[in-house]
Amino acid sequence: FESYKLKNLVWIDLGGGTGYNVEAIEEYVDLSMFKKIIIVDLCSSLCQEAKARVARKKWTNVEVFEGDV
């Protein structure tokens, strides 16, 4: 990713569960290249875990939505 110098991307993680995918990719990619990261999941308890992860990691460009895709 770094070689492309991408920025202002939007990532929608459908079935994103606890937000672990965002944390895992953060090891390889600078999350600031994303204008917005949206986690969507149907399960409210998983969304609550994702929201807690977002708060704990202090991600300002990540939002969590409970919904059916």
C-alpha cells in the first residue's frame, strides 16, 4: 500500500464484528490513509465490542454501525 501513496480512501467492513480486521491491518497500513473506515455488523454485542476497540485505540476515522447488509 505504501508504494502507491494512496489517501482519502473509504473502507467499509461488512460483517466487521469486533473491529479486529481494522486492528490487524493497522500493523501493515497507516490508517490515516483512510478518510473513513466504517464497520457494519448485525450483532449488537459485536458492535459494542467494536466501539470499545475504536475508543481504546483512539481511532478518529472509524465508525461502527449496527445493521443488516
